[in-house]
Amino acid sequence: MRAWVNGRLLDDPGAPAIQVSDHGLTVGDGVFEAVKVVDNRPFALTLHLERLARSAAGLGLPGVDEGLVRKGVEAVLGGGGLRLGRLRITYTGGPAPLGSGRGDEPPTLVVVAAPMDPAAPTARVAVVPWPRNERGALAGLKTTSYAENVIALAEARRRGATEAVFANLAGHLCEGTGTNVFYVVDGELRTPTLASGCLAGVTRRLVLEWVGGREVDEPIEVLQQATEIFLASTTRDVQGVARWDNRDLEAPGPVTADALSTWRSREHELMGV
Ligand SMILES: Cc1ncc(COP(=O)(O)O)c(C=O)c1O
């Protein structure tokens, strides 16, 4: 692992480097991105930086210095040799008083690069009982307030699954803890709209552009009729779902296999871009 904090590459990436009063740590006042790295090159970095800026604006954080983030990315990838990995870019409210109010100090910017294992070929999904709040102040923002995802994923693992999926307050399909969901009903590829409260996933956007699919919000029960389901995310790319709660599915089915092969043939376009 290599870590860069506020302009400085750490000699020891495990050494303490953030103040104990950092608002990201004390109240989850921060935003982040996870970016795939292949052969030491970040995938779709520009799209991720655009979303980081949108998330920061959504929290009312000062504008992100994109040039500085890119310097951090260069610094942590400077060692070379990361065949498959993940960049984590975190931007927080910085040191602050111990309550919810922000302080006057500059934000904290952290970039970390670490190796990553390839994703499993298929996923098992558990639908969890807690709703995503599509009307909440954080809807659609990639913030460091992710503890709901921690609880949901722990529950999914307890049930033998590898990802947890949420409905929203309307009872419509929303997203997973770190994934967007695509499914096939009546031969049509579908995914929830951004109004469902799901994150505007970079992978979701590219699947819609490269493969197609209809954005629609429907009750989560519709997934019981799906002939195929797949997850889309930075760490999984396109990953077929072999089990949805208690139902087994063909994975990858023909639509998923087609999406995966399109993904593999086009992802080079955004390597290092
Ligand atoms: C809540 C949530 N939804 C969806 C995604 C998928 O987004 P992306 O394809 O940009 O990784 C992520 C992961 O980053 C996420 O955290």
C-alpha cells in the first residue's frame, strides 16, 4: 500500500497521518472515490474526479483541487508495478470542533493505492430490510457516512451472500452496498433511475452507454421475475448474480455474458484517461 496525505507521500503508509478531530473521522463529513487500477493505470479517473467534485459540492465542502488530486494519484502509483489494484481518494471537512459544525481549517485530502484481488465470477445477493432514503440529504452522494452499508453487508454475509441490496422508501429497487443492479425482464435489460437514490455509478453509466438498457423504477419484487441479474461496480465490473435471496439464477446468462464481453472489449478506451 502507498499513501499520500495533504501533499505528502508517507514513508510508512500505516503511520498515523490524520488529526483525531478530523470531521471525516468524527462525523463522517467526507466524500470518496474508489478507482480501479490495471497495470498501474487508473481506469476512468476523469469520470471519478467529476463525481468526487459533485459529491463534495453536495456536502458543501470547498471545491476539490483536481490538479492536486492527480498529483496524489501520480505519487501513490509512482512505485509502479500495481497489476490490479484500487485507488481510494478521500476528501473530508478537515480538523473541526467535535460536534456536527465544521471548523475553519482546510479540508483533508488522502490518496491511497493498494493491490486488489480479482472479483469472484458471480455474486450471491441478499435483500436487506433497511431502506435507502432517496429523499435524504446524502442521496446519490458518495460520502464516507457508509456505516449503513457496513451493517447491511454484515447481514448479507451472515445469510451466505456476497452483496446486500436495498429497496428505497418507495419499495423500489435501489442499489447494493457498493454496486448498481441491472436485471432482465421480458428480455429487456433494466436498471433503476438515479431518482431511486442510487449512486450514479461510473460502471452503470458505461454499461448504459456501451450495452444499453432502460432506466426504470419498479418494486423490488419484480426481481423475482428476472431471468438474469448482474451487479456493476468499479471492483466487480459486470458480475452475474447466481443467487438472489433464495432463488438461483443462470449466471452469467446470455445478456450478462454479452455485457461482459462488450465491457472487456471497450474498457481499454478509459485506461489512464
Ligand atoms: C453505494 C454504491 N452504489 C454503487 C456503486 C458503484 O459505483 P461505481 O461503478 O462508480 O464503482 C458504489 C461503488 O462505488 C457504491 O458505493
